[in-house]
Amino acid sequence: MAQLITHPVFAKIASSNTSISSGTKSIHIAQINNDQIVLVVGSTYRFTVDTPEDKGLVSTQATVAELLNEINAADGSTQQYQIMDKNGAIKSSGLVLDGDFLKVTAEDGKTSKKYSITVKPMALTGKLSLAKDQITQKTSKSITLFYTAGQRSPNATVQLFLPLGIQPTLENTSVNVIGRGEVKLRELSTQSIGRVGSHYSYSKVGNVVISKSTSGAVIITFSNLDLRPANGADLVVKINNVQLKDIGNYTFKAVYTTAKPEVLSSAGTGNETAILKVTKNISDFERVIDRSLAYQETPENYTTAKFKWAQVNNAKDIRLEESVDEGKTWSGSTATIDVKNAMAKIVNLKPNLLYTFRLLVKDGEQKGYSNQTQYFTGKMDVRNFGVNADDQQDDTQKINEAIVYLNKIGGGTLLFGKGTYLVKTIHLQSNVYLFIDKEATIKAIKGADAPEDTWFSDKKYRSGLSPTAVGPYSDPENYMTKQDVGHHYFRNAMFFGERLDNIKIIGNGRITGDGNLVNSDKVMDNMPDNRADKMFTLKLCTNIEIGGLIRAEDLWYDPNKDEPYYLDKNGSKNFNIENMLHIDRGGHFVLLATGSDSINVHNTYFGKNSTSNVRDIYDFMACNEVTVTNIYCKVSSDDIVKPGSDCALGFTRPAHNYKVRNIIGDTNCNLFQIGSETADDIMDVCVDNIYVLGANKAGFSISTNDGAHVKDIHLNCGHTGTLHSRSKMYRTTTPFFISISNRGRIIGADVGKYAFTDNGEKHNELLVKNVNIGEVENIIINGVDIAEVYGGSSYGNANNRWKAYDGTQRKATPIIAGYKLPDTKTVEGGLDFKLPNGKHTGYVKNISFTDVQVLVKGGNVASDTLQTPPELGVGQYNVANLKVQPAYGLWARHVMGLTVKQSAFNYEKRDSRYAIFLDDVVGAQFLDVKTVKPIDNPSLIGLKDASKIKLENVLYYNDDWNKSPKLLSNATQLKGN
């Protein structure tokens, strides 16, 4: 008989330890001594969306609840805490005062200790952390530090104290200040501060000095920083080519000093310290993440893994080991190892297993085992984390825990299988993909995260189009008032990500706001649990994919079935669209991406299940390298694809390199629009194959309103790939609206109110005084068929897909409109300012239309040839502000370089206006153009202050298409000049 062996069971002895430390959330604790706690006290500006404008100055003194939440037992035991006043009375609420005590009762319930509390004027503790907290001895590695100040301030100073052995220089070290972009230290003082007006108090991002302490350790001092905006880490400092010879712990420290509302410095303790561990063995072994912007599942997707590490000295024999029981047992892996380049690859892993990997170095200085890294070889089911998916219970917390777990093991794919998942706010993480399966629905519920607290209040301006409202300009430095309210709050969303890299939301399931995402500009008037107005918010993120399952075919539209289809290679229509991600009821924004780069959105169907509660679809504010492909929107109330640039980050950022293809939709606004937010430059935008089903503003709109240079915008030039079809525009108030105004909503802008006349009409409104008029140039539009030119979107009409034109709907001519300030003689008292560049007029330059076929409704009377649309301006930059145009086919004002060729302009019903009207147009040529001259208008083309007009092979019909064709010469049928 086998002998039974028993082991005694020892009860855990309760700790008698009364030592405490500050926790990871501590911001009020400056120091903990043997029997004393030092707390900070000071003031700052902090506004919630409800704070009155004069109540933002707040004390930073800790409350009882805050202090109790910031203390931990030094040994991890369970302690009890009580705050007592100087007389020994227990305090359950209120402020912690100088002279109070903290009583700590140990885990044993017997031992206790009192700590006296001292309160000193200091800044709230910031947060310092390392991207990687271990490196390998004697290897060349970059060290990245993240630092966030504990409170906001203008003109702030930050000092980083580095351990001995780390030698940063102005050349080998870079910094990214509040997300403005990474630059070498030597370039910081010359880094662009973005587009600003002269009333912004900063002329540079900041200054930097490298010095040494008496011990020889390096101090990096950053000064003159505007840390009022909060965009995640305030400083990201990267020191390249670091080699540390000695193993051990290296301590980093940070301290910052505020300037307003009072001068305060932080303690440089607790969370303002970080420790880097230098090891003899390899400690930077990590899995290489697939960063492809197009998720395509193959059998090898999850059964192949790649790894990398820093190159080590004199090691020739390195092996990969694996474990499938989280490190309890190990075996050798059949892997390809490249010792020279410090890389490894393993294939044919078993699916749906959690693997742990490590390196075994058999020789050399780093002999021994490396750190470990993990990989799950499949999609990890979110239900494994206790998620219900029953359409009854809130799954938010468990989903967020699952995302954090995947991020900690190096990334992976989280599977949302069949079921309905109720969520408030999902916190996205780098390298974590969310896969929504076909029978899965993620549904928003009330109670999303609150909008973030801010240094400034936005109550002076949250929305509006008034030409006399001074709210956006009352404080030139308040970046919160430079755009509508939905743009500058980010956390009140269904999905939120900030300063993340490599995230995906993909699949062919459904995501719905379910009526719990608000689409009104008055969202902040709602109860606190009903202030979410965005589905996806991505702030300063990179490498993003949102969409269905990738297909190579192009998406197009069948008007008979009123449904999209894919174009098969043989040209047939494939109505199997089961690969598409379905999204509906997205609130103010389905996607608000701000300052984010390398984005791919694709293969998505909007509004299949519901067309309510949706406004903007894709808003790309100050984003670069964006691809938008195969999008169908049944109907929305605002723009479907919108590149722009605003001030919501606290600075502006240019946008460029967009490829937009196969966009089909109906909208109460514009299908494609650049603007209206144009605080910085927008360039290199290529759009191919759009199908406008309805647009109550414009099918294709390009505007600059805030001083931006908008340049190199192409429609149907084939830059995104081979053109499969002509673009189509139906039921648009105007097919094209290409415009300039000088709204000037940028940081540092200044305005004045002026009384003036515009073509005899009196105005009394704002003019921007210190922001240059923006520029629009190099616009190419090819291959477009346009008909049913009236505001005929089906938005708001659930019972009638499209209402036929009955004469009541708004309609406008294709429009190109630059902008001109009023002449000083028309202004009461004259103009008392000049813009910085001295230019009085903003011209649209170098615009070309080729093979554009326009059929308008017509019906205007001859007296409309006398119409003179007003200039655009502050609060007046939409199609409707231009009222009636004097031409039916094309109206252009303040244009330099206009080319129209191989195009036609026609009407359904006689329109007695000019076919084309040119007002202050310099250099226009019309080549191979066909049009119709109404019988009651002797002139085909109207001119006003136009010059250098060239006509070649311009043919017109008499009153009706195909009736009595005649060629137009330069000397006939022109009116004006």
C-alpha cells in the first residue's frame, strides 16, 4: 500500500505592519515619513461642462475621501484607515486640514499608529513612467519616458532628473510636447506652434536646457510650455542609443512648476519617480505585432509568431522555449532564429492556446533565460471574462478588463460572438483588436464616461452660425471655443482611445448607439448620464482600422434595388454584402478622429437597421494618411466623409494624404466636405467614384474658413485605383460648393464689429482682423454626371425615400466663391486693419472641370440675372448664405485660373439666367463645352470684372437641348465688362 503523505496547513498570520505608501492614484501626497504625511495644497482652474464661467478657480486641497483612496499598505496587507481632527474626532467627509491625523490599524486589528498631517503649498503630483522598465546590460536601446503634470498650467517648467550613466544630448534625444509631434531637442524651440493669430502669447512650443547636478547626473529642463491642453502624456522623451554597463536599478525623477493661477512646484516623489531595471539576461524579448492596416484572416494569422530583442554580445547559441501552462513546464520550440539580427519566428502553433515564450541564451555575457512574453493563438472569446451578452446586463467593466488583459500580454484579438453586448464606454488599448462576429451586436446604454475636465470653459461658444456672436473670439487663447461642442470633448463616447497605437474594430456584426448617443449641440444640457454623443473617439492615435471584412471588389449602387453591391471581376453585380460591418444611430459622430494618423475605414453599411440619431459619419480632424473605401450610408443628417482641422487639441495640425473611394450615400448635409473646420492646411486629397443619392447642401464641398491652405484636391482622377464608373450626383442643393470665408476660428484670432454695405445691402457684423484669408487651389474634378439638382435628401422623411422636386425645395447653381473683405469706402469709418499678409481678397486658384455633365431643374426668371450673392463671412459660409445666383450652370467669383472642358450645362425647364457667370475671374478657359441659351436672355455668359477669358469650341443650343446649335465666339453672346 502506498504511504499517504500529509502536509500541515498553516493559517496565514495577520500582519502587524502599520507602514504606508502612496498608491498609484496618489496626487495629493508629497511625502510620507516615519510618523508624518505631507499633503499638497494650492489652486488651479478646472471646469466641468456644468461649471459656471466664474467658478473655475478651485482648491487642490485633498478631501477625506481622496486621501483614503491614495494610501496603500507598504507590505500589501489589509489595513484600516481613519482621519481624525486635532481633537481626535473622526472625520468622514470634508477637507483634510493641517494638524489632522491619519490612524492606521494593522491587519491584525490590534496594532495601530498615528501619522500627523502637514499641508504645504505645492503642485499636485504628476505621473512619470517608462515605456519599458527593464533593459539588458551592455546593449544599445532607446529609453522612453512619459510624464504628465498633476495640474494644468500655462508657461510651465518640467525638470527630468536622470540617473548616472544616461547621457542625453540635443541630438540623440527627442520630445513630444502634448502630442504636437516628436522632434529632436535641438529643434524644440523652432517647432511649429500651428496656425495662430497674433493674440496668442506663445511664439514657440518651448525651450530645453541640458545640465548636470553636482553628482554628475543629467537634468533636462523644459520651460515655457503651454500645458493647459490635456492630451495624455504632456512630455514623451526618448533617449536613443543608451548602453548601461552595470546591472541594478536606475531611478528617474520629474518635477514641474506651474505659473498660474499661482506658482507651485511638485515634490518629485511617489508617482513622479520611475525605476529602470538593468539585467544581465535579455530583458527586452518581445513579440512583434502585425501592424497591417487591412485585417485579413488566413490559417497562419494566429498560428505564427515573430519575436525580437536587442542584439547581445558574443552569443551564438540562442534558443526559443515555449509553455502552454503559463510557465509551469517548458519545452524547446521549433523556431527559426536569426541571432545576428536578434529575431525569431515560429510557425504551426496549435490554435486557441495561450503560449508563453522565453529565450535561452546558451553562451556569452547574457547567458541564461530572458524575460517572458505571451501570445494567444486565436480570437479570445470575451465571454471568458464573465461577459453576459444577454441584452440585459451592463457588460462594460468585463469587456474593459478583457481589453486590459490582452494589452498586457502584448496584444491580440477579442472576439464578440453571438449575442447583444450592452456598453457605456469601452476603453480601447494599443495592439488590441475587437472582432464583432456576424450575429453579435454591441449596443450603447446610458451612463457613458463624463466629458473631461478642462482648464478653460467652453460656455462662451458651443455652437452657432451668428455673424455677430463674439463668443468664439472673446478669449483668443481659449481653444475650447473655436469649434462646436462635440469636437473638443472626447471621453463621452461609446469607444474611446487616446495616444494609442495599432487598434482595430472589425467584423461583420452590428454596432448601434440605440438612441443613447446624442446628436444635438445642446448635449451638455442633458442629465449627466446622457451626454455621450460619439460612437468612436480617437485622439492622437496611430494605425487604426475600423470596418467590415476586407474585399478587393469595388462597392457601387443599384438605384432599382436601392442597395449597394460589389462589382465582380466579370462586371456583374454581387449583392452579397455579408462582409460589411453594420453601424447605426451613431450620435453626433460615428467616428471623431482628431490628430490621428494612418487610418483605414472600409466596407461599412450605415443605417441598415435604423436611420435615426445619426449626424456626422467620419470626421477626420487634423489626421494624415487616411483611406476610406466601400462605404454605404442610407441617410445621415450631416457630412459622410469630412477631412478638416480644428483647435480641439489646444493647437492646430495640418492634414494630408487622403484616399477616398466608393462612397455612396444620402445626407442632410454634404456627402464629402473639406471643412468647415479649417484651422490648418489640408492637402493631397484624392476622391474617386462617389455616388450622391441626396445632399441638402452639396455633393462635393471644399471650403476654407479659418485661414487654411486647401490644396491639391482631386475628384475622379484615378489616384486611388482604376476608375470603375463615373461619379454620380443626384438631389443635391448644389453639386459643387467650393468656397472661401474668413471666419478665422483659430487660437489668437481677433475680431471687430463693422457696419458696411455689400452690393447695396447693409451689414453690421464681425470681421476677423488678424488671420489671413485662406487659400483654395489646384482643384481637379473629372467624370461626373449631375441631375436632379435640388435639396432632395430623404433625411427626416421615413415614409418617402426621396420626395420629387415640387418647387419648394432649395436649389443652387454649382458654385465657386472666393472671399473679399469689404472695400474701406463701404465701411462706416473705414477699415482700421490690414491682414498680416496684406491681401484683401482670397482667390480660388487653378480649378479644372473635365467631362462634367450638369442637368439642373431650371425655372428661374430673367430678373434673376441681376442677383448679386453676398460675400461669405463669419457665421455665413454655407450654400444658403449665397441666396440666388445669376447663372444656372456655373457661378464663379474671385477665381484665378478656371478651366472647363468637355462638359455640358443644361436645364429641364427654361432657366432665363446666364449659363455661366464670372465675377472677378482672372484667366478662364472653356474648351469643348455645350450648353443652352434661354430664348429670353440674349447673352450666354455673364461677366463682371472678368479678364483673360478664352472660348474654344463652345456650342450652345437655342432654348432647348439639340435645338439650333451654334458656336460661341469671344465676341458674341458675352454680357458685361
